[in-house]
Amino acid sequence: MKPPEHPHVDGTSSPQNDELAQLVAKIEHAVRVEDFRQAACLVEENIASAWFAFPETRAVEILRILVHKLDQPPALLKAAYKILTATRAGLANTRELVESIDKECPRQMYVLSIFRMVDFRRLGNITEALEQADSVDAYIEQMRPSLNPRGGWLLQSTVQVGTTAMLAGDFPKALAAFMQAQMHRAKSKFAFLEREALVKTALIHACFGNAATAQGLLKRAREVGRTSSWAEPQLDTQQEFVNVLTYSGDSITAHDP
């Protein structure tokens, strides 16, 4: 299965056989041949990257298949499925959902916190989303000793917290989170998160009139390897917005670094 082709801002195409695309192909193949245990193992071991590899609707569908086809699906996948389906219904904070999660499992609680934070953002409850960011930080700290530093969990956490802080208008917290994200050297399949931290940092600086700093950050962002993640076109749009904000109107085009 090949992911849809997404254009660069310069017109070239994104990778079609990177690590994310390969992960998608492996999981889809396992589901297609009904090797649900193998598919569940792949998703569980790569849950941070799988979320960004599949479109949200397909991610939910795959989780639904695995949860219902396996007699004993992994607890993390059950929790993720409950959270995602509840979020889609706007019920991420009901007592029943919270009680269905193993509160002694930092990974389940971390996944719950991440999706609750995103759900609050979608509903426009930014203050509550920022409060939830504290839970994200707390659970990632509990998980830190067992995490692969290059596995993507730490990078994903800091980018999500930074995004929430930015939307809440807490720009010092956002910049601190994005700076921390830039220090995490994750595997190449998470490169889009590094680019996201750079682009959103550039966006903050552009909004405050720091055009030179913003364009310097965009130059660094363009040097980051591109992936097949669905997040890439969104980052292209944000990058274009930074270019618009920092365009001086002289002979240098907004695309020039």
C-alpha cells in the first residue's frame, strides 16, 4: 500500500518508501492476511509513529479490527481505541472512559492525556488543554527510563505540549517546549516532528515581527528530511503562512531562505 503523494512547497514529491510508509505496508499486509496478532504487535511497538503514518479514520478502523478480532488485545491498543472513539464522539472526559483505563500504567495514562489534550483543543477549551499538558509531562517523565531516546515519544510529547501552549498564548512555554523538541534526535521517521517544532517556532517569531529569526528557522526546517506522514502538508501550509507574515515586498521572494 502506497501512501498518497504530498508535494513539497517547492513542487517535488515526498518520500514514497520511507520508514513510515514501510510500517503502513507491514500493518496493512498483516491485517489483510488476518494475522491480527502480528498487526497488533506492530502497532503496539510503533504506536507513536503509527498514529502519524495512517490517516486518523484508518488508524481507528485498524484499532477496531484488532480489538474485536483478538481474544486478548494488548491493553495499550484497547485504551487507544477507547480514547479515539470517545474523542470522536466528544466524550473523552467521561467518568466511564477514565475508569476503563489502567491508572497504574503510565503509557495508557500518557495516551489518555495526549488525546484529552488534543480533544480539548478541538473543542476550543484551551485552558483545560494547557492544564492537561501538565499530565502529559508528568507521565512522560515516569516513562522516560524505559524509553528509547530516539523512539519519538519524547519528541512527540514536547511538540504537542508546545502546540497547546502556543494556542493558549503562553509563548514562553511554547518556545521552551519547541526548543526542547529540537534537542531530541529522533529516528528519521519522526523527522516531521522536528520540522514541526522549527516551523511553529518560526510562526511565533513571525507573529512578533522577528522576520530574520523566523526565516532562519524556516531554512533549517527545509533541511529536515521529509516523510510520508499526513502531517507534512499541514506543515507546508504553516510554512507558507510564515512566508506571508515575513514577506518584505522587495525583490527577494518569500520562498528564499
